[in-house]
Amino acid sequence: MEYNDQMKNRLKRIEGQIRGVLKMMEEGQDCRDVVSQLSASRTAIDRTMGLIVSENLVECVQKAIEEGEDTKEYVDQAVNLLVKSR
């Protein structure tokens, strides 16, 4: 699978969010604000994982269709991967 710029940019934004959380902690900011930013980072990571899994699934299903294979296994694997990541 090829990881596109959109995926990489998402991770760069998350990296910036995490740096921001560290700065907040170093500055002694309120726990609720820190946890709120950590929650936002986690959500961004979850969405990025979903994007990666869905893009990979599309590639696998298209290839399977071209080769006359059953696509159910690929869908099941993608669902299991997302479920395990939670």
C-alpha cells in the first residue's frame, strides 16, 4: 500500500497536537484542558487509522475483483483490524 500525502499530513498534525499537549503539561495547565486535547488527538489517530484501513480495503477489493476472487475475506480482515484497534 502506498501512503499518500493526506495520510502523512494527518499524522503531522497529530504530532503537533501531541507537542502542544506536552507544552500544556509543562506549563501546568488545567487537567481538563490537557485531557480534552489528548482526547482530540486520540480521535484524530482513530480517524487516520480508519482512512488507512479503508484505502487499503479499496485496493484489496479492486484487485480481488480483477482476479475473480471473493472479497468477503478482505472486508472481514478490515473490520477485525478496526475492532482490535479500539
